[in-house]
Amino acid sequence: MIKKIGLLLLIGSLTTSCVAVKEYEKVYLNDPDMLLSAKKSNKFVTSFQVYREAASGANGGKSGGGCGCN
Amino acid sequence: MAENQVVVVVVINRRLKMKIIIIVVVLFISLVGFSQTTNKEYKKRVLETAEVDILSSFYSQDGDNASVTGGIGTEKLTDLATNFTVSIPLNDDDVFTVDATISAYTSASSSNLNPFDANGSGLVYYENGENDHDKSSNKNGNPIAATSGASSAVLSNNTLVSGGASPWYESTGASKSDVWVNGTFNYSHSSDNRNTILNADASFAKEFDYTSIGIGGGLTKLFNEKNTEIGLKANVYLDTWNPRYPTEIHSYLTANQNLNNGFFSGVDILNQSGNIIDKNGTNVWSPINTTLVDNNARNTYSLSVSFSQILSKKTQVSLFFDLVQQDGWLANPMQRVYFADRDNYYIGNASNIPNYTSPTNTNVFQLADDIERLPNSRLKLPIGIRFNQYINEAVTLRTYFRYYYDDWGVKSSTAEIELPIKISDKFTFYPSYRYYTQTAADYFAPFEQHLSTEEFYTSDYDLSKFNSNQVGVGLSYTDIFAKSHIWKLGLKSIDLKYNSYKRNTGLKAGIISAGLKFVMD
């Protein structure tokens, strides 16, 4: 597990840019499809995945609470 | 040595929980302090106008591994859910958001909490051989007393035609359906330079056997000309069971463990050979435990850290790391377990006992050995990465990967890709694919494979080893000017999505959802 986490962190750090993108250059990044979190329209899809699978979290959303009984 | 390790783990868990609670409190205090600052400079509002999101979905699934009936039986379930989210700008810096969800489900698996319906044993006899599961009266409309399948030999004038007490058949009991409601209130405050965002939230959720109360707070800092973002979020959920048990176990305890009393009075119990047992003898059915849920609390403490980085004008990435500690009653008291090393006992039609695990069995039900038992503590460690690339004006690439580990022995990987394709200035097509795989929890075994000597056990296939494939398509309509109106609400977007989900354990599911987004004039 530690190796996989390390690999993810390594990928993240290696891909970090040194040159800042200015506000006026962010037109593509501000596209709604570039959102860096799960989409609101996927709320119920994520809910059923949390119910039907043992794993959850690490997607910028809720990480606990609730039953998940059915 | 082992005792020392347990003590260390307990101390670590307590420290972790205390830290998360302290973080929540500090974030709340910080939010109050921040919200009292004033600034007369011009600044763009965080949210220009109130927004309303309405999202509805219909979910349907089916499979052959129902957890309420010990890992076999129908998993048929449907769920209709609707969510309303209203975001209101209170001033230039502050936004108040109310999120409310109502979800109504019907579940064949849950219905078999009491597979015997209102008929006691659930078995119905008709003098003339009519075949109808739901009938509890004879052809003339006269109720027929509950009895068991083996008695059909005694009731020479009656013919057993159907039962309904089967893991493969949906019962009509109260647990067949339920409504889940949830409300979340969120308040967020952004600093004047918009480089600091504080938020606090409180939530409440309720269903017939479960209540959840949550509180949380978060801090987001932006650096490097808003190219870098670090977020910290802490939440505490204080949940409470109102436990419901498999009817035979609950009835056995309320009948003072006497098979001639209460629910069991007049009902024949069969052994594996299909013979009626002597309820006063030594070889009789009984659950292995007479102690059920002794702690109604289930608490969750979560700490989330996120890091986002703009890599270029068209590329950005996010890392997410959660640390989640749960304690309390983490098993589901509705879910049965059957042991391999204990004799089997049934109520129903003796001739179907050899076919018990087959969907052709419609009228015999095996009495549970116990409810599932799981440790009262669980530590979850998921880490995820999201990578988005704006390829060109028509196509965007969205990817997500997550690795998950918990101390119940579950390890999982999730990979997801979505490729939004703009087919006009207002319509976007969303094809997506998701692959998921997990190892089994240490405490999982299929139907009749656990041993009664084990401390913890479950036959819930959501904790089994499996992989799944999910394919989705979606279409969205966006009108950035929100020209179409309903009352004072301008329609900004419509989203339609369908996802098909298949697990290699046989579970199949589909979900269709529709979302509307409005902005207030």
C-alpha cells in the first residue's frame, strides 16, 4: 500500500508545473468539464457505489456517516 | 504482547478521534472569526445569484447473493431518489447551501427480514390447489391458519401450493420498503482575496432503523496565483441504530427461547432430512447468540486532505487523501449468517430443502444461526488522484484513480475515465467507463461456509472479493444565458445520464438520472 501511495504522490509532485498560469489564461481550465471533483449529477451514482462496494472516499465528497444497509 | 498491541491501537484511535474533533471545533471558530471581518473594496461576488439544482434518479438491481438471507437469495431492489440543492449568496463573501434528499426504496432482500409475512410461517394451503403467493385465504376467502410444509402430509385434504418464505421470494413484510431522508446545511466564507475559504456543515439523515447526525468544517487555501490549492476537511458523524433483527431470532428471544411459544407456537420446524423435529427434544434449532446489538452507536471520524495543481493552461490534477475511523456497531443486524458446523433447520415445504440454494425454491426458509458480527472498529485509508486534460474545443479527458485500504482486509482499486464531447455549443455527450476491484474482508465467507468458532463473520457480498465494470452515457444541455424560465428561475442546464453496472458475482444494476440547474433572476 505504501508503495502505491508513494507512487501517486511521486506522480503528483513530478507533474507539478513551475510556471503559474495567469487568471486570463484559465479559459480552458474553467470549462465545467475540467472540474476537479465528482460532478453533482453523479451524486446518486456515487451513492450506490458506496452501498455496493467496500471502498469509499478520496473523491472530494462525503467520507462517512449513514447506514448503507440496502 | 497482543494485549499491548491492542492497547496501542486503542490509544491511537482515541488520539485520532480527538484530533479530528479538535480540527472540526477550530475550523468552526475560525469561520465565525472570519465572517466578522469587513472590507469596502470592490470584489467579485463568490456566487452572483441564487442557484437551484434538482436531481432525480431511478436505480434498479438484481442478483443472487442477498445478505439479509445469508449470502443467497434475490437482491432485487429499486430506489427512487430526488435531491434539491439551493445555494444562496448572503453577501459578496458568504454562501449558504441547503441540500435535501429523499429516497424511497423497495428491497426483496430487506423484505426477508421477516420472510414469513403476516401469516406466521408464511405458508398457505388451499383446498383446491390454487397457486398464488399473496393469498392468505382460501378460494372462499376464508383465512387459512399458518402451518408448515411438512404438515401437508397430515392435512390430507389440503394441498400445499405456495409459500413465500424463501430467500428467492420477496416478502410483503414492513421491511420491504422504506424512505430515507437527508438534509445538509453548509455555510462558506471566502476571504477578500479569495485565497482562503472556510466552511462548516451540519447534516441529518433518517431511515426506519438508522439515524445519522453529522458536523464538519473545512479550510481551503489557494497559492501561486490560484494555481495551487490545498484543502483540509474534518467531519464527525454520530449515528444510531434502531436495530431490526431477522424475525426468527427476534421471535425466539421474545418467546423466552421456547419453540412452543409465540411465533413458533403451532409451527413445525424441519431438520435437514425434512422431518418435523420434536421441539422438546435435544436436537432443536436455536440461534448461537442470545445477545444482539449491545451498542446502538456507530460513529465516524473523517479527515480529508486535498491538493490541486494547475499544470498548464489545459491540464490540472488533484490528489485526495482520507483518513476515516469508525467505531461502534459496524455490522448490520438485519443480515443472517449460517454456519457449516451447525445443523440446519427449516420452516416450509420439506420437498424443497434439497433445492434450498436454487431460485426454484419458493417455499422453504432456513432458520438463521446468527446475525453477522464484525469488529467494533474500522480504519479506512483511501487515496485518489484526478487528472483532467482539455484536449481541444470538442473533447476533454477526465480520469480518476483510487487506491483503498482498510484494516478489515479490504484493498481495492478504482479506475475511471470520462470523455466529454461537445457536439454543439449547447450539447455535450458524456461516455464513461469505470473499473473497480476489491479483495474480500477477512470476515467474509459465502453461505454455510463460516464456522461457529469464528469471532467475526458476514456473508455480505459487498465485502466479498469481486470486480465490476460500469459503462455510462450522458447528454447535457447548457444555456449559459439561462433564457428559458420557470417563475423567476432561469434554466441553465439539463443533465441526463444512464449507467450500467455489472459485478462478476452476478449482481447487475442500472441507474438513470436527470438533473436540472436553475439560476435566480
